[in-house]
Amino acid sequence: MDSRTKNIIFASAGAFLVSTAITLVVTTRKRAKPLDVVSFVDLEKYAGEWFEIARLPMASEANCKKPKAQYVVNKEGRLQLLNSCNDGIEGKLKTFEAIAYPIDSTNARLKVKFSWPFVKGDYQIIDLGSDYEYAMVGSGNRKHLWILSRVPELSLDVMKLLLNKASGQGFDISKLVFTNQV
């Protein structure tokens, strides 16, 4: 066997081993367990103003101060979202618009489509106060989490409850950014 044939055989064998290793890594990678969401969300009751109490860091909200969200149910039964925050302590008001639509009959799992093209997000309501006074929303990949309230502050007892629940669902609560709304 000449050296050129040996090189081709070794290169082919190497490529096969690398592709096999990649396939094994991809197919054996543990997929995140689906989030446990609330049993049902009345979107009309969920609509209204929400104050962000805490969130996992996001580039788009890096300098956001006093973030809030305003949700309105439109004619199609979707939520129109208007998120706003100050860019810095006394900075200019920044806004982000989106539409959220339920993907199952619970209304607790939604997809969010932002106003810039092709950007969609995962919005799953994993806890909700009995009077819709607070909510905790996360993404299935555990990269996004928000704790929301109808008022600028939550009680310590409610915060402990939500933090324990978030941790139990696999969110890294040590990375949470707590928002000063007052």
C-alpha cells in the first residue's frame, strides 16, 4: 500500500471517529425537563401593568432601570406587550414591543414575537398569585426568568417562595438581578 492510500485511509478513519463522537455527544446530551407551569391563566386577568422585581441577566436589559411591562389582550386573544425601562438611572425611556400567543389550552405557555423580524421567545408562566398579584415567568432552556409584581415590591415570604420554586425548576437563582423599583 502506497503512502497516498494510507493517508486517505487514515483521514477517512479520523473523520469517521470525529463524526461518531459528535453524534454521541449530541444524542446523549441531557435535554432540560419541561417546566411545570400553572394549570390555567386567564389572559384578561393577567393583562395590565407589571413591575419587574428580578430577572436573569439579558443583554437587551443590561442597563435597564425600573423596568415595567404593560399587557393588553387584543381582538385575537393575544397579549400585546409593551416593555419599558430607563436607560440608566435617569436615562431615556426605552421600549420593546411584542405579541404573545398561547401555544396550549392552559394559556400558561406562550410564544413571544418581538417587533424586529424573526425574533421569538419562550414565555412560560410557572407561578401566579391567586389574585394575579405576582407572577414568575421563565423559558424552557432556563436562560430567562422574570419575577413580576403588580406593585413595586414583593413581601419577603413571597420572594422566598418564588426563589425556591425557581431553583427547584432548575434556574440558577444566584445570577438573578434584583430591580429597585422605588
